[in-house]
Amino acid sequence: MIERTFIKKNYNKMELENYLSKKLDRAGFNALDIIKTPLVTRIVLHVAKPGMAIGKNGSTIKELTEVISKKYNIDNPQIEIQELKDANLNARIIAEKMASMIQGGFSWRSVAYRVIKDIMSANAQGVELVVKGKLSGKGGRKRKQRIAIGYMKKIGYQTKFVDTAKVAAYPKAGAIGIKLSIIHPNVIFPDKINVNEVVKNAKALKLQEQEQKNDTVIKEEKKEDVEEVKEVLKSTEEKKEVVSEEVKDNNLESVEEKKE
């Protein structure tokens, strides 16, 4: 069945993502895109630190290319590295950084508030951090802690605009789950649109179009007036010529009469 083919491809991609996230952990791996072409298979890696992903003289790229072609059965892979522009607002990178710091012995509370402060200083619209697990240390019960600042979408279609990541940390006391949600500064939600401003802008555009139409009409009227003036001048010149000819004829006749 054709469904098995798609399931196998997606499963293979998921395994590849897990391998790359472990291999490129220090480089800040975020996501990958697989683009198939007639000649090669392009694999685009989105990382926060491209230098660490490339390695010395491209050693990491060569190693990854060999592993991907042999272990994951991808024909003629060509790896490309792209740097993340908003690494300070990337939920996955920040959550993994939190997990590594917690596993390193830092208090989850100090790490959480430091991370939220950094995210909001990067002009994020809102952030929500949910931490649950063995937060009280060894011997304490599992509990859940939520920290939220700013604007956040929780349900509905608009949640797809929220950058969300889930990571687990494993300190000595016990496992801690981390869920981080961030709304980036450039995200515009439909319910945040000001109707009065939209109507005002529409009226301003309508007035501008009307003014342009009036200007064109005025220009056309001026052209018509100029043409009328030209016609009047032509007619007056023709009349002058006719009168001058008549005067010449009359003068000639008077002179001839005097001679006689």
C-alpha cells in the first residue's frame, strides 16, 4: 500500500532529525528540509552556529554526508547550512539550552526567569513556560510550575503562529519536562487588527483616488480650454488676413480712380 511508503519516509526523516539534533547539539540545530532533485538530494540544516556545524575544513559535513548516505539510504546527499536569523527567539534552541543548564546543576527557577527575561528583551509579544517534574529536589513530590508574560494564544487555528517546543531534562533528582511557547514580534493575529484604523486607511485611499481623478479631469479641461483659445486665435488671424486683403483692394481701387 502507498501509505506504508509515506510512513516509512516520515519515520526515516524523524530518525534523521533525532540523529542530527544529538550530533549538532552544540551548533544549535533547529530543523531540516529535504529537497529531492533529479541529480542530488539537498538536505538543508537550520542551525544557530554555522561554523560549528561545518567543522574544521568541512570535516563535520563530510562525516554527516557519509552517515546519511549509508545509514539512512539517501542517494547522493548534498548538505547545506543555513543560519537562523532569530536564534534568540527560537523556542527549541532556548528549551534545549535550559535543559542542558538544568542538567549541569543550575536551579530551574533561576534558569527559567533568566530565559524569560532574555526572550522579552528581544521584543517578543508573549512567552509561556511550563516546567513540571521533580522540581523540589530529591525526595520531593512532582509538581508543575507555569510562568507567563505578555500575550499568548492557547487554542484555535491561531495557535499555529506560536513557536512551541517540548524538551526533557534529566538532573540527579529526577526528570523535568520543559514546554516553551513564544510569540515572535512580527506575528499579527486577526483579532489584533484595529477595525477603525482599517476603515480610516480605506477612506484615505479612496480620497487619494478621488483627488487623482479630479486632477486628471482638471488637466483635460485645461487642455480643452487651450485648444479653444488656439482655435479662437486662428479664426482671428484668418479674419485679420481677410480684412487686410480687403483694405489692400480698396486702396488699389481708390488709387486707380484718382489716376483716372
